[in-house]
Amino acid sequence: MEPIVLYFEKFKKFVPPERFLRRAVVASIAELVGEAVAEESVKVRGSTVFISAHPTIKAEVFMRKKELLDRISEKLSIMQVGEVR
């Protein structure tokens, strides 16, 4: 019989559904910028997150991109976001 740790190793590779990632991005933007972004305005392709928002919000997000990526990683430790556009 294999140790339980080996059994759970395979679950570390599962990617959370896009919905959870979008919610984490929206929450992180709200915390970071102080403005709400609609969940529908966040799209995910691979490890890249695309944000369709007011240019002012997008500019603020891009200036704080590193901090945003860190916050998303804290919320979803399994999923790694590589880029925000």
C-alpha cells in the first residue's frame, strides 16, 4: 500500500477552473486598486490573464503588475499566472 502522500501528489497538478481564477483576479484588483472589475471582463488563456476595463484601471493594474501576480498566487497557490494583459 502506498503512503497517502503519494496519493495526494497527483492532485497538486490539477488546475482550478477558470471561474476560481477569475474571482481571484477580480478580488486582487479590488484590493490593490480599490475599484471593482466585473468578473466577465477577465479572460484567461493558458497562464495569461486578459483584463478589459477602463483605461485608468488597466494602467493602475499594469503599474502594479508584480504585486497583483503575487496576490493572485497567494489566493491560488496551485495556479501560476504568468502574465497580465
